[in-house]
Amino acid sequence: MLRTPSPVYDANARSGSRDLGDLPVWDLTHLYASDDAAELKRDLDWLEEACRSFAADYEGKLADLTGEAFLTAIHRHEKIENIAGRIMSYAGLRYYQLTTDAQRAKFLSDQQEKITIYTTPLVFFTLELNRIDDAKIDALMEANDDLARYRPAIRRIRAMKPYQLSDELEKFLHDMGVVGDAWERLFDETIAGLEFEVDGELLSIEGTLNLLTEQDRAKREAAARELAAVFAENIKTFSRVHNTQAKEKEVMDRWRGMPTAQTGRHLANDVEPEVVEALRDAVVAAYPKLSHRYYELKRKWLGLDVMQVWDRNAPLPMETTRIVDWDEATETVMTAYHAFDPRMSDIAKPFFTDGWIDAAVKPGKAPGAFAHPTVTDVHPYVMLNYLGKPRDVMTLAHELGHGVHQVLAADQGEMLASTPLTLAETASVFGEMLTFRRMLDNAKDDAEKKVLLAGKVEDMINTVVRQIAFYDFECKLHEARRGGELTPNDINALWMSVQAESLGPAFEFMPGYETFWAYIPHFVHSPFYVYAYAFGDGLVNALYANYEENPVGFQDKYFNMLKAGGSKHHKDLLAPFGLDASDPKFWDKGLNMISGLIDELEAMES
């Protein structure tokens, strides 16, 4: 039950150049002043004693507690979550700033081990909670309104009841968690330490991926081929990480009796498997009218007989190469947020002024972008690798949306603030949409409008089509791993089996592209996370259509949805908007919005 916060990690983030102005850096002193701060030692000592005394007071007694006593236990547990989360947030964020630094890696590992040891006595809490009779839980809730507020969190915990193991095994698995974390760190450190040489320049993975969005096609090709070469040199390491992680998951799932590899993620996301499958099937069925149709348009714009993988994110020929400095990016996003509702820009402001964003690309820094909620009495932190491409402005809008959501949800407290991943993408994608619409309204001419529309369609395809293809790859990977060890070539073949289907006939795939699964962090950090992007995009498209059709009162309903955090199921959150994600036709609304933008682009051709 103990929850230490995790970053909302966005691997699709891309970046691009220099002369960007004064880029912000995190001020982690809001968590702790240093890795040897007296407050850190104080909190570690408090945590060790708090866990010990919690177990002494409640183990074996949970079923006999009154409602008032049970509420006290929950409050004490939340305080433990808070302190453990604060320590791990500090250690993790400090590590992400420089993953290649041995001291920071050791500090993170040491804190993980200490907190795992300290919190092992708490494992009983979830186990005993799940053994209490439903009628007893209901009676306690009905008699105490303050306790009833925690019903959604308790319902999610009890959803794991059928898959619960013995007390001894659960404690063993809790202690073994640090081993799985070590494989994640190996992946992170390997990725961060990779070096790529393109046209005589030595680059990190961020800088190299960025070249795939360069106007110069030769430069894009050189970057793609160098990525393939370096991935190939390290493919045995990436294969070992994926094999080990997938096998560990298979063992866990088998012992717990989970019917599929995806079941645990669906439970964590508080979403029904049939809803996810309806989303997946709707997106796959829409490939021809979305990605296939768009990339055929792009092939013609680029004047190519066939597109290569290094053309997928290429700028359009009429697009001018432009560097957006940090001040302009900040003003663009903040203006869009303010125009929607001044409350939104007010919440976002301290991210820019108070050290809540770390923006620059630096050697050894973790790639991609994320928003980390930390704990409910501090604030979130946003990490970017900002290098000035126009799409980086959208990444900023995206991560800032996560941050605003996390700030608003914090009042729910540690047990209820955390939003399932499917809903965690709502505010981020909505923030992107606000920024895109603002930029589209301000377009100077049809050429600029076309570039903006095409960029948004590509972002949506990356968010919906690409992520569902990732999901299918993961499903195939975990299913295949159940049959035995997978060679790098086995994994490569699974990757390629979903690429042509999702991208369409406009593409040809260079030798070496089969290894491009290797750098996606979600597969290692959060198996099956990726469908949350498509869920969030579809949900936001439906929400934004609702906003355009019924703008009066929308902002208040939207803010209430974000403030709810994880305290409501997706059905209850969407009900005020007249939307229902469990309706299979729901997903068509979001997909039709993407298709409509492609219609606009096609109309501009005639």
C-alpha cells in the first residue's frame, strides 16, 4: 500500500539547439538542503521508528478497529508515505540530473534500501485490510464520513485481493523490490552514458534524436544510422534488461494468479480491461484514416517516392528552421493557459520563478521529459531537455499541464492525490491543445497554419498511433517471454511486426531500425504505461470538443476534475461533461478530431 511518487515520464519529448536564454534549474532545497542535511537524517530516523510503532500498534488488530481508530491508522500511514516519498523524491530527482554520477547513484540506492527495510513491517496493512469482510468495511464507512472519503483508495487496494499472496511472500517480494530497481538503474545509466558521433560531433541520445527533426535530410539519415549502430553495439545489455524485467513480471503474475501480463497495470490504472481493449481496437482500426493517410500526404510534401524512418518527424519543406528561446516558449504557454483561465497561469507561474523546472540538456542528465509530483506538502518538479525546437514548446505545455494537475490534486492527501496513469495524461494533453489552438489562431498565413496543423497531427499520431503500437509490442514481448528467453533478434522481430502496420505503406525501414525499441524507458520503468497516452489524448479530444460546444461553466468543471486527483473513477470524473469512456463509441470522437485535422490539411492541397 505504501506509495512513493513516480515521475510521469514522457519519452516522446524531443529537443533542439543553442542560444536559448537563461534556462531554469531545479532548486531541490525545497525537499532537502543537501544529501547530508540534518533534516534528512531526522526524517530517516523518524521513518524507521514510525514504521516500527505502526506495526506494533496495528498488526493483527486491523479487523477489530472502530471507524475512528481506523481513520487514525490511515492518517498515520499517510504521514509515513509523505516522509518516505519526500526522501525518495529528493534522491531520485538529484539522480536524474546526473545519472552517470556514481555518488548520486549510490545515494539513491542507499535510500531505496533503507526505506525498503524500514517499510517492510507495513506490508501487513494491505494484507489485513483485504481480509476484512466487505460488510464490515461498508459499515465503518457509513458510520464515519471522514473515513468514507478514503473509499476510492480502499476500493483500489481491495481490487488486488484476489491476487494477494501470503504475508511472508508479500514481505519477501517487498524486500526484493530493490533488485528490480537495480535493473531500471542499469537501463537509465546505460542510456545516459551512450555517445553518438554525427558528422564529427559527439552527442548524447537527446541531441541525436533531436537531429531526426532537422530540415537537412542527410543530417537526419546520419543520425538515424548512428542511433542504429550504437543501439546494436549495446543490444545485448538492453535485451538482458528486458528479458529479466519481463521474466520477473511473469513470475510475479503467475504466483499472484493474474490472468494476463496487462492485468496489474489495468488494476493500477483503475480501468476495466474491456475499456482498454476498446481503445486499442478503435485506434488500430483507424490506422488507415490516421497515420497511413497523413504519412502519404507527408510523402508527397517531401517529394519522396518512399519515406524512410528518418523522415517520420522531418519538418515540412515550407517550414522555416526556427529556434524558440526560453522566454518566448514561456510566454507562449503561459498566455495560452491564462486565456483559458487565469487560475491556470497563476498555478503555473512558480514553476518558472521558483526553481520547479530543470530545462537544459546536460551530459549525463536523464533523457526525455517528466513531471514528478513529489509529495502533497511540497510541489511538483518538471524536467525537460529543452533545445529550442517549436515542438519543445508543446513539450513544455504538456509537462506544465501535469504540474498544474499535481498541484490541484495535492489537497486530496497522499492516498488520494495520485491519479491513475490513464487520467494523469488529461491535463498535460489539454495543456498542449490550449497552446496549439492559441498558436493556430495567431498564424500569419495559410503556410504557417499548415505547418502548425501538420505538427499537431504528428504529435497526435505519436501520442495515439505510436503508443498503441508500443502497447501491442509490449503485449507480444511479454507473451513471447513466457515461452522462454528472447534473443535480441526475437525482440527486434516483435518490434518490426507492429511498425509497418501502424505507420503504413508510405514507409521503408532501414536496416538497424529493428533495434529502436531499446531506448523507450516505459518498457522498463512502467510496463504497459503507454496506452495511457492514447487514453489521455482521446479523452482530451472529447473534452475539448465539449468545451467548444458548451463553453459556459466548463472551466469550473475542468478544475474540479483535476482537483479530484485519484478520488474518483473515470466514469464519475467524466459524468459532468456528459462523457463515458466505457462507451466504445467514445473513442471514435477523439479519433475523429485527428481525422478532421487531416481533412483540413487535405483541403489545403486542393
